[in-house]
Amino acid sequence: MATEPSLTPPKLKILCFGDSLTAGYSMYGMKFYPYADQLQRVLQEAFPATAIEILVDGMSGAQVREQYSGRLNRACRAATDEPYDWVVILGGTNDLGLGKQPEEIYNALRVYWSLTPDPSILLSVSSLFCPQEVWSIALETGANVLALTVIEAAARNASLIRRRDTLNAIISGHKADRLFHMDLCHAIPYFTMEERKRDLIWDDGLHLKEAGYEMMGDAIGAHLVELLPTLENTKNTQAAQVGNEEIGT
């Protein structure tokens, strides 16, 4: 169903950022079905008057700590002329699989170390580095961030399940302006999904089939369809208030 035009942004540029699940890895890498394709269809149906552009930066095997901050920085810098309105971030699956603790993954997700741009601050070896949140890389460009929780996998490993649940709770509890959350783990379950449907959705117990990535795009799209009109209405209200204040002065 199309949304009221006054609550629809004229343009929408989105970056889908993450690992192999963002890339749409399937059939042991022989096929890729990025959820962004279905996300585009969902959003375009909801906002037919909006010019929508979605880019994908998904790296198979990527761990949050080793590969996320640099890639996200480069992606945002490459879009400085037309910054992203939204950056959808999914990460942690590979880190969990390698036995990392949820707090460690979360800290890697939200903090990286980079050279400070101000030479006057370079007073010691320790001050050569300053922390910056990975999510804030996108936020500082003016983008909104949609942080996704980590989906399940077929492995019935008590430690893995406990660590994933803890990480998802930490991600969902993070607070920042223009940072939103979506429980993707709940939207695409593994253990509670009916077996026949699971065979259609899940590929190798870690990745998804084409129908699974479409399900992923549907879920993320539905979430954004709910968020976007509310944000656009807030933006219109704020603009009207500024206009009234200017008229009053």
C-alpha cells in the first residue's frame, strides 16, 4: 500500500552493510541473493513517488573487529556528494562462530581505533589513537542507522546460543540519536520455524536460500515502511516550527 505523499521522502539512499548474509551468500557461494533486492521492491511499492537507491557492501567471512570500520569509512567517504539517508548494519555472525564473547563483539562493533586528524593532539604514542563508534561513522554523515540483531544458525551449541542472545540484547539496548534497532533474529527464526518452511528458507544452516533473503528484505522493508513516515512527519513539523518562528521575528 502506498504511503501518503506528504509523509514520503522525495529521495532515499540506503547502504546495506555487513557480511555474507548482507551479500546474499547461498549455495556455497555459487549464488548471491542480496536482501537489498527485495527491500527495494518493498520500499518502492510503499513509496512509489520516491527515487530509491540501495547499495550493498557485504563481505563474506567478515568479522566486525577486523573488517567493518575501514570498509564503512570508505563507503561513507565515497558517498560524500550524495550521503546515505540510511545505513543498515548487520554483523557478529562470524565473530560468534569463532568463539568471541558478546561484549568483545559489541565493543568491536561500536569502537575502532584510527589516527586522529589533529596534529596538535599527537603528544604521545597513546594519544595517536582515538575511539570512534562504528555506528557513529554513519551517524556523523547525517544518516540514520538501522542496527540488526544476529540471526540464528543450525548449530545447537549452548555457548553459541547464549552468546548470541546476549549480543542481541546488548545491540537492542544501545541508545543514540537516529539509531534504530530491528530484531532480525525474531523475524527469521531457525529452531521454531516449521520444518517444511525451513527447507525453503534456510540453505546450509547458516546462510539463506533466495526465499530466505526475500523474507529478510520483507522484514527489514516492513520495519522501514513504519519508520519513514514517522520521521518524515517529524521533519515536516520541525520545518514548520522553524518557519513560524522566522515569521514571528
